[in-house]
Amino acid sequence: MKKSLKNGLAIVVSVSLIILIWFAVAVRIDSELIIPTPSLVLKNVFMAFFEASVWRAVFGTLGRVAVSFLISFAVALLFAIAANRFKYLEKAFYPLVAAMRATPTMSVILLCLIWLKPSKSPVAVSFIVVFPMLYSAILNALKNRNKSIEEMAKSYGVGRVKIFFGITVREVIDGLFSDFITILAFNVKLTVAGESLANTRQSIGREMSVANVNFETARLLALTVIAILLSIIIEIVAKLIRYAIIRGINEYNRKKTIKALSLG
């Protein structure tokens, strides 16, 4: 409890300090076009919540983030499992993953703008950049798991399916989660950047571009705050999903243990 209060207090102090510095700089420069005050930005955030176009943009961006991340994760998971199981496949995948990782993000964005429609470009950009990150994270989590527990379970006659879902999945989730959250937040930034350059309809990126063209700095910062809030909400949802999965695995293991003891 005390630790939670300390963490909460640290966050409040940090945010307050940022706002204070922001306010001081805004007052010193005294130009809403360059740096608007925090109160003006907050007013624009509040006003944005009553605009239907902003809600359409938020849900549009959220949909693209979800699609791009799920596709990236599914493909990365398949590649990582195959590479962990067969070492020659890991070597075969290396040039492709290395090339995707080394390609400049701006180059990827510009090429996608040439090859794809504005609605598809942000998804493709996120996949090309995020896939190698997820692949490496999942592969490392699979390699670094505690295999002795799995070997012990095998020695007691536990089946492979039960070992995978009861032990491997939980350990991989625990080892992967911090990287997962970081990559997910990065995926949001990539999607918004791709939307802005592609001028994608019903997107936060396009709303930002319009605000920039019209020199609406306060609205641009308000949309940035909304994008940050979207990332925070996605992180909270990801944590809840992780909690639900771990709880489900624990409940599954508990029921199996009780059943085994009753049969014994």
C-alpha cells in the first residue's frame, strides 16, 4: 500500500513539474502560436471530446493500431516459434529480419505512400517496423525461459500441451510483457506518423496535419495529449488482458492439481 502511494506521489510530482516548466516557458515566450499555456491546451482537449470528427479519428487510429499490431504479433509469434524449434530457420530468417530492422523508418513510410492507399499505409508501416522488434522479443523470451521446470514436468508424465499452456505460455508472457508494452506504445506513434504523412481519413494523424497547416498549435498539442491518453488506455487494457491470462492459467493448473489429487 505504501509503495503504491509512493509511486502515485512520484507520478503526480513529475507531471506537476512538467506542467510548471511548460507554463513558465509559455509565459516567458508569450506567444500562443509557438507555445500555448497548459490551460489553453487543456481547454482544447475538453472541446475536442465534443467533436464527432475527433471521435471518428480516435476510433480510426485505434482500429489501425489494433490491426497492425495483431498482424505483426501473429506473424512474429509464428516465426519465433519456428526459429526456436529449428535452428536453421533462425539463420534463414536472420537476413530478412535484419534488413527490416535496419531500414530507415522514413524510407518505409515514403515507400508505403507510393505503393499503397492512404488507409493501408499506416498499417503497413507499423508492420514493417514492429514485426522485427516483436520477433526478437518473443524469440529471446522463448530462449531464456527456465527449461528445467518443463523437463521436470515431462519426467512426471505431464503432456506437451499441458506444459505449453501451463508453464511455457506463462513464463513467456512474464518475460515478454515489458517489451510488449514498449513496442505497443511505439506502434501507436508509428501509426499516427504514417496517418499524418499519408493524410489518412478519419485519423488522429490527419487531424494533427490539419491543425499544423492552420497554425493551431494549441489544438495540435491537444491532439498530442489525446494520442498519449490513447497509449495509456491501450497499456491498461494490455495489463488487464495479461492479468486475465495469468489468472486463467493459474485456475486451470489448480483444477488439474485438485483433479489429480482426488484421483490419487
